Amino acid sequence: MTEFGKDLVMVERRSLRFEISGLDTAAVLFFLAMEFGRAVELLSIEGLFMGITLVMVLVLPFFLPSGSESESLTAWIVGRSIVAAAGVSLGLGISRSAGSVLPEMVAFLPMTFLILASMVSCYIQFYGVLKLRPAK
């Protein structure tokens, strides 16, 4: 394999590792934003606490340990804000159409998927922190 081919394979591996490292927390953010859009009235204590949690899930995963090179914080927040905005708009659509266009049971799907995504993300993050690494 040529030198160029080795560099190309290394770049592909790095980008794949980066994409996988943030995917679990992005899913948690998306489903939390869906639940926020579906269930929360903005001028309530519930809305305040869920909004604070949403901002924490948006920013704090940037500081989790990962084996890949990280991007800048502003690029991270812009990307995650797009995911959160998509989740909130989908949650608003679910809240408006559940019971009339969609079955009533659809209103419970965002929280169900949020719980599942959170469990998977927690497992992945604990595995990443606790896995054995050889001493250098």
C-alpha cells in the first residue's frame, strides 16, 4: 500500500471513531428535546428544569474523554443546537397531532426512547472511562 493510501485509511478511521463517540449523547439530546417540545409549557418550573437539563446535555458531553481529536466548542454547540432544534420541533409536532392525527400512544414514545438512549449512552460512557489501557 502506498504512503498516500495509509494516510487515507488513518483519516477514515479517525473520522469514524469521532462520529461514533458523539452519536450516543446526540441521541439522548434529540429525545430529550423531543420530550421538551412535547410536554413542557415554557413558563413553568418543569420547563425551567428541563431547559437547564437540555443545555447541560448540549454542552457537557464535549468534555467527556474520547480517543479522537475534538473539534472546537463553538462547532460542537452549533451542531448539537441543530439536533436539539430538530428534536423540539418534532416534539411540538407530536404534541399537536397526538390524539387527533396520530394515536394517543405516540405521545409516550419520546420519553420511552429517551430512557433507552440514556441507558445505552451510560453504558458506552462507563465503558469508555473504565476500559483497560496499556501503560505508556
